[in-house]
Amino acid sequence: MNATQFLTIFISAVFIYNVILSRFLGLCSFVAISKETKPALAMSLSVMFVTTMASIITWFIYRFLLIPFGLTYLRTISFILVIATFVQFVEMVIRKISPPMYRFFGIYLPLITVNCAVLGVAVLNVDMFFMNGKAIPGSFYYSLFQGICVGLGYTLAMLLMSGIRERLDLCNVPEAVKDFPLAFIIASIMSLSFLGFNGFKF
Amino acid sequence: MKKFFSEFLRGIIKENPTFVLVLGLCPTLAVSVSVINGIGMGIAATFVLLGSNIIIAMLKNIIPDRVRIPCYIVVIATFVTINEMVMKAYSPALNRALGIYVPLIVVNCIVLGRAEAYASKNSVVNSLFDGLGMGVGFTLALILISAIREFLGAGKLLGHTVIKGFQPAFVLGMPSGALLVIGLLLGFFNVLKSKKE
């Protein structure tokens, strides 16, 4: 476990394999909620929180439940159930504690349950930081950090996209490509520019 | 019989999950690098859709309304796990190529969307045909996208060189090419739709 490892995880999760623009996880929410900056930011922060927490929870489940009992084939079911339960729980807590925060974040939380980015991070962590059914040294910290970085990557793409789309509202675009098609074409150009980060090495 | 057939056809053209409902795009874009991957993903998703639609239509009167989404997810996840195991056993190469997108079928909006919008309200046989139609529609969309990308991006179709001396544009095989192709196709279908009306 050293600093280079963390830097590599950061660069690859945020830039090279950006969760939206390169791995295509969480595209539905990316296209649907990126029309204005404020909701986009709220959604991104909620996603970042959930990916981080999901990384922690699924790591413990995989390491201390699934591996010791030889149940690794139940990975998908157990992860998605735990994530769904966790998101529901957070929603209830926020609604109880702070109604203003609930109005800001609450409506996005149910959407996150079926956001591929969250389950994607959990599966990626397991694929990357467990070798032959054993956790590699420092795998917990790597998983946690990757959870945060994927959230950061999501936030970056969301903010850029919503900024562009706010400006596009003022432009005259052909009727046929309005909304969805145009969003994808913009995302394609953004993804092309992110390609420039390929080949970064430490 | 005619009614079942129309249930089946609806998923292919009028309510095509990819181009009309714009659902489940994550796997569509990620695996459409080659036609073989596209077909594999399409069959896997069709299997999950079919299984979950049938089981959910059977259980619709037993599942309490308030906890229906977690129940649906458990049913879907079960079929995804079966799918994963079968694929690992019989086609490890495809399993490697599709990577994390196989377990991610569980959060594919098409599957949960059909469970919520159709299977929870209709009979078992209707749901079966609906699942089959949606699955085939999804597979056809995947084949279309992956054929465009494989032909223009690698100069091949199903791994065979089609035109000798054709200079492929590698960018179409990359993530940005996937987004471009789907954007242009959606725009193209919008034009067709507005022409029809």
C-alpha cells in the first residue's frame, strides 16, 4: 500500500475510466438530470455518498460473509439487496432529521438504488482488490478510495454536461436531435476529450 | 393467438426498449464493440427478462404493494445469477468479454421497468410474450449498433473482414464512438417518426 497506488486509482477512476464517459455506468441519470446545474450537483453528491458507503458495506460483506462461507456466487443478489436497503434507510433518516436536506437530496435517492454506477463500483472493487478468493493487502482502503473517486468522476461529468446543456437551451438546434440525441452526441465529444488521459502512467 | 403476436411485436418496433423507451443504455453502449458481444448480451438480457416477467406475473397477487420493488429485485437477481453461472461454465470467453456488465443486468432499467409496468398487472402468458418481445427488440437494437460499430470501427462483421482495403475509423470502437452512434441513431429514428406523422 503506497501513495502511487492511490494516485493510480484516482487518475483511472476519475479520468481514464470515467464512470460515465468510458464505463457507461449511470447513463440514465446522467442524461435525465443534467439539464440544470443545481439538480445535477445534488444528484452527484448523493451518488458520491452512496458509492462510498456501498464500497465500505459490500467490502465487509464480501470479506467476512461471502468468502468464509464459500458463497461468492451470491455476490450480485446480496450486493443489490444491501445497497437497496441502505439507500432506503438513508432516505428515511434524512427525512426524519432534516426536511430541507430531504427536499434537496431526497427525490434522487430512490433513483440511486437502480443506478448501475453503485453496483458497478461494488463489483469492480471485488474484481480488482480480491485475488483468488483473498483480499489483497490494503484492499479495504483501495475499495474505499475507489468508491470516492468514482463518485468524483460522476460529479465531474455531471457538472460539465449540465453546464453545456444550460447553454444549449439558448441555441437553435434541429428538432430531430433535441434532448436525448443531442445529449449523447455531446457526451461523445466529451468522451473523446477524456481519451486524452489514456496512457497516463506512474 | 393474434393477440399474443401483437404483444410480442410491440417490444420490437413500437416500444423498442432502446430506441423508443431509451432504457437500459449502459450495457448497450458498453458491449456493442463487436456483434458477437452484442448477441451474447442480448440473449442474456432476454433470458432474464423472460424469467423475471413470468415469475413476477405469477407472484403478483402475493407480493405486498409496499415492498414490491425489493421483491422484484430479488427475483431478477436470481435469474442474473443463474445466467452468470451458466455463462461462466459454457462460454468463459464471452463472460470475460462482457465483464462486469453481466452482473449489472440486475440494474438494467428494462428488466425492472417491464416488471413494474407490465408483469405486475398482466397474466402470465401475456407477460411471457411481452418479455420475449422486449428481449428480442433489445437484441436487435444491440445487433444494429454493434454491427455499425464493428464495421466502421474495425472493418469487420462477426470477426470476418468484409471489404478488402477498407480503412476503419478506430474511434467508433472506443467509448466516444458508442455515444456518437446511439445519438445519431436516436436522431435518425426521430426523423422517421416525424415523417410518419
